[in-house]
Amino acid sequence: MKATYGLVKPGNYLALVNSFGVIEIARAEGSAADGLGSERGAPVVVIDRQ
């Protein structure tokens, strides 16, 4: 999990808690939905690998 988009390289994916308090799956300078072949609002499973 990253705190901001600026902490990842362009094209890389990240997960963060957005200003609404919701986990957001994103892609820096791109579309996570397009890259993952999903749609906005699609269910995801989050696994903590730390």
C-alpha cells in the first residue's frame, strides 16, 4: 500500500486509502481498470503481503 501516486513509477499499480476512506486500486499515469481488464467498481481481493 502506498500513500500517494507520486511514490510509484509511471505504469505501476498501487493501492491507497482515498479521501473517502475507501481502498483505491490505481495505476500511476494510467488506468488500473484498463490494465487489469476490469471495470470501475469491480470487486477485488486484497491480501497483505507484508
